[in-house]
Amino acid sequence: MPPFFIQISTINFLPYHRNMTQHSIYVTTRLFISIALFLTGIPSYSAEDKKELTDSSDFVKASVIVSTPTDIIYSSMGHCALRMECPSEDLDYCFSLEMNAQPGDYLKFFNGDADASVRAIPTSDYISEYQKDGRGIKQYELSLTHHEKQLLWKNLDEEMMKPPHLKFNYLNTNCVMMVIIMVQNALISEHIDYGKLPWYATTNNGDCVRHLTGSTPWYEFLYITLFGSNCDDYFALEYRMSPLSLVEVFSNAQIVDDSGARRPLFKSAPIELAHQTHFVKASPVTPRILFSVLLVIVVLITIGEWCWGWKKAAKVLDALLLTIQFLVGLALTYTSTVSHLFVTRWNWYLIPCNPLPLVLLLCLGRKRDFGKIYLFYTIILVLFILATPLSSQLDIDHQLVVAMFAVRTCSKYLQYRKSVEKK
């Protein structure tokens, strides 16, 4: 099953990490002592066993909790976790997928190799931490059977006891996948029927990313840039959901047993645990506005170069564009060939943005016929712009940047032709 984008949103860095060893020991001891009271003595989870303990089905309560996004890139799509409650034993924890916050792990994050693990955090601490950032939290109780809730808690407890063994990846190892897998694994002789899916869950990955990041145009621009040709693919549902879209999908989903009996996946209406006071505000200067202005500046400088002799301004402009192209090209080459953070596949923007033009200029720029390379590259850039409708990764925002390169390479070729004609 192929991995999906998008979840630059699901990682969280909580202050518990600084004292996580001590906190984990406390949580583990508390869980082992208390959970044993109702887990011990249930060696199997057969369909027949599900009929027992019906009257005590609320002894354990399992819920999905979802927090709203922030302006920070790693939480720009929110966060989700599982809340497990046992009031009679005074147990109430949020199980959340967290990335290690050691200095080396921050660097590994950009390669998709950062260690991550499931951690149990007291719900009161979990909520207060999100409230500090003005983030809202809603709880959606799951309509699992008593034994399924026990099994879910048991699986979460066992996962929490493992040393960090997961590699955090926005695409396939994130908070959304943790919730989905844990809920699915807890079902006994049952499965989830998602029913009618929202439109963005059935379209190509590029349009799905644009929908999920619609309120933050710059993050949309970044994700589409790095996602490469995977924008044109159609990944499985589990890999194309953010925490907020997970709620929409789960709200329409049903649990179906072997006999065909159905019940909603969410047991009741959501409960607000924390009121949202901070709302993500999109920058008034979107990528399209900025790059349109820059393209106009490039055109004006190019006209000034030909009409009024703005040679120095044109040289500075070319140096800036080449440097940006070189650095972006290196980043795209890295993410497409080495990094595991995004899917390592072909990226269309390696055509206009790659390190080769600057390398060729430094190595062959003094050759007499080097100007012909500008013509070749101009043709490539123009064809690339015309190919916009052919790929979901290609859009107007990005092509405005490509147009800047095309204007300057065309100007450089015309200068070469003019010098040849004079000779």
C-alpha cells in the first residue's frame, strides 16, 4: 500500500520530553497496576466473549481527540490522539505519537529518520499544554465494545512500553496512522465501513494536498513543491487524511460485524475539551501575488537592460536567480533521491530548478558558443510552462517562478545572437 503525503502537521514537541524518562516510569507503573485489574483474566477476545459484560460497557471509555492547527509548520494541520479513561480506577490518559526532542532528532526529522514512539500523557496535562497555544480540542467517543476497548488500551500500553522504534514520516508514520491502525487492530471480528467519502479523499494527491492546506497558501506551495510526481497518484484513504479530515471521514463511518450489523464509529456528538482562541491566518501576500510582482520586476529590469543599459542591475538579478535555482535544485535533488521525509520519486521541478545551469555557467561560460545553451534552456522552460495542465504538481504559482527564468535565459540568448551578428 503506497504511502501518502501530508502530514507535516502531526508532530508535537511537548515539555514532557525533557523529563520523559521519569514521566514514562510513573505512567507505566500506574498503568500496570491499575489496568491489570480489568485486563487480567481475559486471555482471548473471541466473538462469543463480546456478549459478556454488556452492562459494564462504560467501564472503559475510548475516544479520538483532535486539536486545531497552529501557524507552526509541524502542526499546521492539527494533531490527533487516543484518550483512554477508566473512572473507577482514576485513569485518564492521552496516547499520542510523539517524536523524540533530542538535538540529533531535529536534524533527523528533515531526513524522515527521526525516532518516534507512542506516549501516555495525563489528559489534564495534555489539554493544558494545548490551551497555552490557544488550540481547541474536541473529543469523539468511539462506539467500541467493552472487550474492544480493553484490547485497544492493552495494545496502546504495549506500544508505549517499546523503546522508540518508529521513524516519523509525514506520509505514513504520523498521528493519523497511529489512530487508524490502533482502532482497526482493536476490532474483534469487525471492520470499518467508511461509506461515502468526501471528494478530496478520492481525487489525486495534488488536489487533496491543496484542499488540506487551503488556509495556508505558503505551506500548500511548499508541500506541492516537495511532493513531486506523487501529486499525480491516488494513494489509499489511510494515507490521505489530516487530523481534521479524519474526523469528517470517521463521522460517516460505521463498524460492521460478521453478521452485517452496523453501528456508527463515533458513539455521540463531540465534546469540546478546550476552546479555540488562536486561529491560523493566511498571509495577505500569497505565493501568487509575490511571484507575480517579482515576475514584473524581472521583466522591467530586462527591458531596462535593453533600452536603457541597466547592465549592472541585470547581472545582479541573474546572480540572484542562479543562486536560488542552484539551492532549490540541491534541495529537490536531496528530497527526491536521499530523504525519506517525502516519497523519493521524480520531482517535475527538477527540470527548471536544478544545480546544472550554474555549474555549466561556471565551467563553460567563457566558451564562444555557450549562448546556444540559453536557447536550449529557454525552449525547455517554455515547454514546461505549457505542460501545466498535464500534471497535478504543476500550477500557476510555481510556473510564475519558471517564467522568471525563461525571461532571463531568453534575454541572454538574444544578447548572444546580437553579438554574433556584430561579428
